[in-house]
Amino acid sequence: MKISDADRDPSSIKKDNIDTIKIVDNFFEKELFSKIQNHISTKIYYTPAYFTGTTEKTKENYYGDRWLFVNDKKFLKLFVDQVAKKFKIKPKTICFTSAIDLRNLDHFKPHTDSGVAKINILIMLKGPSAVTNGTVFYTDKELDIHVGFKENRAVLFPSARFHSQHASKIPNLKRYTATIFIQDYEEEC
Ligand SMILES: [Fe+2]
């Protein structure tokens, strides 16, 4: 597995073969998951991040506070190994923007990540369980599928699928998630 220091190769954008959304609960084994939760909430530092392609540091462009996995490749390996095991794929290239995000969700921002990766893996790490605190997916520009937030839940989806964090009116509602952007992978038989 290598970490790419660039966005996705545009010539590969039409060649994706995974086109479904897959959900796995109890992604990490319990004890390891507690250690990960402790690590991400007490040991790492987050800095403000903005959506790719935006230049102004406005509320609309603000993505959340972010810590990049390139800062600790051993920690990244824990995640990538589990992705391989649970989703039965062999990740080959991971985008350098793969990260842990700490977000206060107050607005919807539908977007794709097709310029970054082929598939996204979203892992819900820490935060209140709620159907209004998860991720939503769009079909033909209409809100379609809603995955509620649940700690230790992982979601695989094609990066080209329109998606958004779910907005909530509850002040200071925060959640920690990991996103692994997979640019290249092999499927296991
Ligand atoms: Fe995204």
C-alpha cells in the first residue's frame, strides 16, 4: 500500500467497478476500538480544513477540523488492514488527504470526491448515535439513502456518488469520523 501525494489520475475516473454502498457495523474489535477512540480524542491535534477546490475560508466551504493520516502511517495501517479484512478489497493507493475529521454539523454540503479517489471508506468513530447525525446519499440529485451515525460503523461508497454530512440544529454536536480515500485497489474473489 502506498500513499499518493496527488489527487486522482483523471484518466481513471470512468473505470470504477464498485458501485454500491456497503455498511459494516462493529468494524474494529471492541478493545482496539476503545483505544482508537481514546487516541483520536486525546492524543492528536486537528486543524481547520476546507473543501477541495475552494479558496475562501467561509463557513460554507469549511469542512471541519482535520488530522491527516500521513502523520502516523502505523495508525493508518490499522485502518487499511481492517478495510481489507471487512470489505474484502486490497487497497493499493491511498490519497494523502485521508484523515480523521472532527465536525460540528450545521449544514448540508452535497458533493462527490471523484477527483480524489475511486472509493471512500467512512468510519464513524466517536459521537452521539442519531439518524440526524450521519451521512446521506443522493440519487439523480434527490436525497435518497440515509445512514445514521453509530460508533464503530464503517461505510464504503463510490467516491463519485453525491453525498453529504447530515446537518443538525443541535448546537455543538460533534462527531469524529475517519475517511480513507482509496485511489486504487484490487477486489478479492
Ligand atoms: Fe466527501
